[in-house]
Amino acid sequence: MSTRVPRSNERYRRALELIPGGTQLVSRRPTRYANGVSPIFAARGKGARIWDIDGNEYIDWVSGIAAIILGYCDPVVDEAVREQMSHGTMFSINHELEIELAEELVQTIPSAEMVRYAKCGGEACAMAVRIARGATGRDKILFCGYHGWHDWYLAANLAADANLNAHLFPGIEPIGVPRALAGTALPFPFGDLAALGNLLDEHRGEVAAVIMEPMRSEEPPPGYLAGVAALCRERSVALIFDEVSSGWRIHLGGVQAHTGVTPDMTVLAKAISNGYPMGAVVGRRWVMEPAGQMFISSTYWSDTIGLRAALTTIRELRRRNVSAQLHQFGAELQRRLNAAATATGLNVRCGGVAIHPGLQFGTSDAALKSKLTTLYIQEMAKRGCHGYASFYLNAAQGSAELEQTVAAAHEVFALMQQGIETGTLDSLLECDLTQDAFRRLVR
Ligand SMILES: Cc1ncc(COP(=O)(O)O)c(C=O)c1O
């Protein structure tokens, strides 16, 4: 095992003794990266970079699992938060910021007429599902993609233990989820309108909502989202776009503004507040207003730090025209990485939408692909680039990050190509193979 992150490795051994599962988020498990070589614990972050507890510096190509959109410690957002702290972070009565942020969201997100707040994405998805069930008086939920850890979603694997395989990852046992929820959450495949139509027909009159990630790293097939919206409209089913991960980068108004397809409700979190805990459920009045009669209530949803961070982040995204910047930067990153691939002869392409580029290794051999992915993550980490074989962009990434990453990738691609040509790939691996935890249907 490599010795470049000894303190991270030691701390993780201790974490496993104290914290079930070792981390709070599956995506932070070291097995998702080059375990033993990649950093596990962060000491600090600034702009596009993080420093681990062993003193190594990295460009963070995961951008705080998509939550960091302006960059770590963005001076404008952090100053607004500090100023807010000096006035108090929460009170026994309400704060006007709730209305100010709601007004901003209504102006920005096409589906937003009314707004409720939350603190994170999974919680906001659970809230959206509760509201849709309450507003329609129906129980069943059809879903596509990943929507958090709550009972309503994991219930999918009670009816068939493979239901979440393509949306989350294989092997999820719904331990602790009441068996009575079996059959209440049903998956549908992305891009297949007929399959969704059939499922809606099969459960006619019983479906409260269709919840889906409208896109992730590829454009949805032409007409697909409009088709989904039409199917839902015909059956008076609430359509919910989960824009927790897609929101803000592709367009300030989300995928719905990018594609022109407006759902009934939208779930927002992560990049909404540049790293401060915050989430929101927004939607049309017909579906949101009944929430006033439902018991949906929590002390910290009104905390002014999240509200202030979100308000400032959205205004900064607009002021700095971040979406356009990310499109341009991502396209340049793709172009330069593809040039490096060509120059080294490695069969890899950097594809996907420009705001979320990803490497696609040109092999159908799953074992080889896994080795190549792990080797890429391992060797990039050694060269100060932390990430998967994909890139979450943020506005603090600039030419220094581009040049360092392209130079590192050039060396790493050459090493990988040499490993392939000489049959020595295995000997280059210094860690176990990365576990590709999230295998989503939504590309
Ligand atoms: C689409 C989507 N929905 C929901 C969630 C859950 O959000 P959180 O981890 O903030 O609970 C995520 C997190 O990755 C997500 O990508």
C-alpha cells in the first residue's frame, strides 16, 4: 500500500471503529476512489482546491460531491454568512429571508410558484413525495434515478431486490424499511416513454407522482422529457424533477429551463447554497398549497445561514453568469483531454455534456474498465488531482487547474497505454479496484 496518505488511512481505521460504515455519505467512502492512495480526510479547501490531513494539495474534481459551485470558501457567500451570523442564525420567530429567497426561487425556477425549505437533498425528496401524495390522495410513486436514503425510496427493494440496481447500486438491502411499504415505489427506465406509459396504465388511479433526475451527464433523448410531462398531465400525476445534482450548472433555471419542460415540482439542494446545508421543494400552486394542511415541520428549516447562503449563491451565479462559464470551461477540458488521449494512443474519450465531462474507456471488458478507472484515479491523485473518472465543475476552476490536469492526464494516459501494451496494468495498481457505487440509469 502507498504511504502518501498515512494519517488519512490511520484516521479511517479509527472511524470504522466509531462510525458505522466509516463515513456519513457512501460517496465519501475511500473504496470509491483509489483506497490507500487517494485522500480520505480533508483539512481545508479554498477555491478549486482542497488539502488533506497529510498536507497534500489537490484540485478537487468532485466539487464537494457537486455542492460546491462557486468554489470553496467563496468570499462573497462566506462574507454574507459571517454578516448573517453577527445578527443571529435562528430565532423563535420567523425571518424575512424565507420570503426573500422564495421570491428569488420563483423568479429563477420555471416550476416554482410556492416554496418549502429543507436542509438536504434526500430530505427534500421525501418532502416532495409527501406533498405529492397528500395533494393527490394517492400512494404510489414511480421513480427514475437516485433520490436519497428515506423509506419511501428504499421501499422499492422490498418488492424486488433488484429494483434499485440501476438507479442507485446493486445489493441494497432495505433493512429497517417497513415491509408494509412494498409495492409503493416502482422504478422506470430513463429514456423509455412506452415503459413509463405502461407502468402508469398498470397502476392507473394509484400513482401520486413521477419523480426523476431529468438528466445528469448526457442530454435527454429529444422529446423524452416533454413526453413524460404529457403522460403525467393526462393522468393528473405530479411530475417531480429532482434537480439536486443537475440544478444550477446546466442553466440557472435548472434542466427545466435548459429543456423547456416544466415539471409540477422541483427538488433543489447541494449547489443551491455552495456548501452550506440547504434544500428546497418548489412547485406549482395546485400541488404545493395543500402542504399547508400537512404536518411538514422542522426547527432548522428556517435557519438563516442556509437561507442567506442560498440567496447569495443564486445571486452570484446570476451576476457571474456561472453556467456559461462552466459550459465553456468544460468544453475546453474535454477538448484538451481528448487531445491528450490521441497523443498517447490510449483508447479513451472525454464525453458527456460540457458541464459534467466524463472519461469513457473504449473497452467492453468490465474487468479491464475497472482496472483502468482505478489506475486513472490513483495516478491522478498522485499528481494532485482528486476525483473519479468524471469532473464536477465549479466556477473557481481556471487555467491553472486546466493546465495541471491536462498535463497529469497526459502522463497518466501514457502510463496506462504502456501498461496495456506490455501487459503490466496489474502491477501498476497500488490499491483495490474502485467500487463503482453509483450506477445510474440517468446518464
Ligand atoms: C439527484 C439526487 N437526489 C437526492 C440526493 C440526496 O441528497 P443529499 O445527499 O443531500 O441528501 C442526491 C445526492 O447525491 C442526488 O444526486
